[in-house]
Amino acid sequence: MDQVLENKFISIMAEELIPAMGCTEPIALAYAASRAMCELGGEPQRIVARCSGNMIKNVRCVSIPNSNGMIGIEAAVVLGAFGGDYTRGMEVLDSVVPRAISKTEAFLKDEKCKVEYLDSDIPLHFIIEITDGVDTVSVEVRNSHMNIVSIIKNGQCLCKNDCDDYSQTENDRALLSIETIKQFADEVDVSKIKKLIDKQIRYNMDIAYEGISADYGLNIGKMIRECYPDGVVTRMKAYAASASEARMSGCDMPVIINSGSGNQGIASTVPVIVYARENNIPQEKLYRALAFSSLLTTHQKDYIGKLSAFCGAVSASCAACAAVTYIAGGTVEQIKATIDNTLANIPGIICDGAKISCAAKIATSIDAGMMAHFLAMNGKAYKSFTGILKDEADETISCVGHIGKVGMRETDREIVRLMLGEK
């Protein structure tokens, strides 16, 4: 592979595979609130959070880490203001102290934080406005969780960013394709990605072990282990689901995310790691497979966008199971067949917000992805133009992306309306 292109792929991985503690949407709100507080300087008297429908959808049901079990937009914003450290990025709530929690609880009890619907065509879009009675600061974020496009204090613009998505200014995701991703995974000097992948393995497996050994949500991972026939696929599903359920339940352990989502980071890595360990796959091959899965997830999500009505667990699990085909020595055609077989089956899973049942969707998606893998390894694949399948798997990915980003816009609006009790 051309060295320039290889370096761009490594940079894409570095941009996407970052640590985040907790569900990324409430963390993004906390991050922006912490940044606003830095500019305000004084003690906040009132906070307004104007959020797009997708932000409301993805924050309303999920527990916030280091909050003593708080849930919701108001809690995320206020805790970020009182206890967050925006310099920690998506780990903004890592250093929350008890005093900040007490101040947050009092602020919320006095109903000093208000949430307003932001009518925007951008799924990931919100504005945090904080005032101390004298000064007012607003921070606007669009498209990416930490992509602050403006900071305004008392009507004066302190910061303006004309780029809608900071992560894609230098390293265009359009460079990604199934074949170039495989070439990169085959040829990259592993030492160049080892540090990044080591952290991915450690973080995401640590929370998987925590999830399956402790008590989170419905304990879906334990149920899968106990009630399903033992085997590698059962364990792939169980550990991935447990990691997600712990994260959605407010576990304060960070994960390495992908395309702005911790669940996508988990689904694209944990099944691959479990499969490789169960089959005694050499560590170098695991590194290459995780690079493949990570970039394939990013490739699929580039068409869909950070947030939509399309469940990202499908994309990430599809990538993970295609990486299993890669580990098993599958050809490029068998890898493409794994992708097509998956996307012929489960692209209809909707995203109805971040919550503990995301773990079940991950388990279901891995099950479908592994069925697709076994079919592909046995020379079985759905033919082109079976449903939405195209001649090439990359074309199928783009079609699924179009459905998720454009075709499901009205579905997304209806999901938000129903979740908010509107019919």
C-alpha cells in the first residue's frame, strides 16, 4: 500500500478510536457544558440545553457515569458544568467529586436547567447556554460529539469553527473500501498500530469482564452464557452484550469508541477478540483483524452519519464478523459475502435511543453476522439484487447508508415523537 494512504488510514483510526466514559451523547453534553463554564467564570444561575431529536432520543434513557445513577439531559449538562473537565475530552466526567454531585442535585431540584427541542436537520446538534445572571455563554456543537462550531459570550463570538466535522478535514473516509481496508490490514507494520489496538483490547475487554461478572441491567450476558448452548458464538455474544449493558447502566469504565459510539466500539472489537482467543489466533493476526473491523465499521458509518434511526450495532457487528472471516483465512470474496449476507438479513433494526436494550441488539447482530460468516465460508452468498444487495458489497454498504441517513429520516422523527409521548 502507498505510504501516504497507509498513514491516512492510521490517522483515521487514531481519530475514531478514542476513549469515552459513558454513553457518548450525554458525555458530549457534559463536555460542552464544561467548556461553557470555563468561559463563564461565575456560578451558573440558569442553563438551557437546546437539543436535536436524536440527541434527546439518545440521552433520555441512559445512566450517566459518576453521577450516583442520574439519568437524562438535564443531569448530564448540569453535572458537566459543575464537575466536568473538558480538557479530558470524552472522559470529561472522570474526575467528578461528591461536591459536584451535590450541587448538581440541588440545581436539578430547583429546576434551573431547561431542555428545549432544537429543530435541526443535523441529527447530532445542540446548544448549551449558561448564565450567572450577569454574563451568558453559549456553546454550539454539530455533527461530531466534540465539534464545537461556536462559543459566544454576551453576544461576542469567542470561537468560530467553519468545519462541520473536525475529524474529517484531513483524512477523507471516502478513501476507505473493503479491498483497501483489507490491503491495509494485511500490509501495515503492526508496530504502527499496536499502541492503539492494545488500548482497544484492554479497555473494551475490561468492561466486558465487568459486565458479565457484576449486576447491570437485565444481566443479558449471564443469561446468554447460562441458557444458550456453549460455544464460541455464545461467548462472543455474551461478552459483547455484557460490555454494552454495563456501559448503558452507568459503569464508569471507559471504552474505545468507533464513529462516535461506544456500543459500536464494543461490537466491532469484543466478538473479534473472543473469537481469536478461543481459537488461539496469534496476537499479530488479532491486531490486523481489529484494524480491519475498526476501519470497516468507520467505512459503513461514514454513509449513515453519527446518529440516525439505523442501529449502529448492525454496522459494527457486520464488521466484526467480516473480521472473523478475515481471521479464518477467508478470501476477499468471502469477506464481501459475509457483509452481504449480514446486510441481506438485519438492516431493519431501528435505533430508538441509547439504553440497556442496546446490548440485546448487539447480541442479535453478532448472531446474524456469524450466520453470514458460516454461509460465506461454505461458499454460500445471496445473489446481487436480492433485495437491496448490489453487484459489489461496497455498493450495498452505500445503499444501506443511504437508507439509514436519508430514507429513515421520517422514521427517526416518528421514533422521537413516540418516545416523547406525542402521537
